[in-house]
Amino acid sequence: MAANQGQIWVHRPTTKGTLTIMIGCPNPLIPALHSLLRAMGDRLFHMGEEAGKGNSMKAVNQILCGVHVAAAAEASALASKMGIDKAKALEIVSGSAASSWMLRDRGLRMSEEEPKANSMMQILVKDLGIVADAAREVGAATPLTAAAQQMFVAGVGSGLKSKDDSEVIRVYEAMNGDASQKG
């Protein structure tokens, strides 16, 4: 509709870190946008001409972000419950096949008393809700995403809405009867 009125719509969601930009727009626009977008991020991916393809890729990315943070919290809480030092467990796992950027980043903050809110828990609830909606729309099963989202929903419900998403560890600790374990 906007194109019929002489307007151009460029869809450009981003993801954390050095911006990865996933673009959904007509092919002829890419050269004109390249230098502008390159100034914002060094990883540019044209996802197709259809509006919304950038959002679709962002949903795929957010599945892994949410599930990795929840899995890191679950593993850390289990280590603690089994009497394993969480810092040592993180060091070992961070150098193993189980490592991920989210594990290394959020795992460190999971041991902090009050980590700085780099990514608020409510954002993952929202993002994983968008993933659920997108998956439902195309008829895709996302059970791990649903389970992870419920852990973040529980965190929001327990007063962690504006806290760092790494604090989902507190939900696991409370479930395990280890709420006093911080590090």
C-alpha cells in the first residue's frame, strides 16, 4: 500500500551486540540502503523482498536467545543443587561443546547479586511471544520456546520484570528450594 503512494517501507529489526541487520525490502533498494545500514551494523542480511522477512529471521534468532538463557539458568541451578560451584561449572561448560555466546554472557551475570539489566526479562517474554505467534501462524511446533517463555513469565510474575534476563536463574533456584544460593 505504501509503495502505491510513492512511499518506501524498509523493515529492519536488529539483534544485540554488534548489530546484525536482517532486511526485508525490494532488491533494488539494497544498494541505496547499504551504506546507511553498514553504519549501524557490520552484518547485513537481505532476507527477501517481502515485508516481514527480517522479523521472521529475528524470531528464529530469539528462539535461540531465550532457550539458551533458560537452559543456562537451568544448568547452573542444577549444578548448585548438586553442590557444584557455579563459577567452576560455567568455566568448564563455556569451553565445551555446550557453550554459546548467550551462556558465556548471561552465565557470568547469573552469579551476580544484582546484575545490570542489559536485557530486561520482560523483553524476552515479549520476544518469545512474538515467536509463538509467528510459529502458530505457519503451523510450526516450538515446545522448547514455550517452556523457556514460561520461565521468563514466572520471573516477571515474581517481580523480576525490569531485571536482567539472566535473573531467570532465581526462578529455577526458587523452584529447587535454593533461593538463597547466589554464587
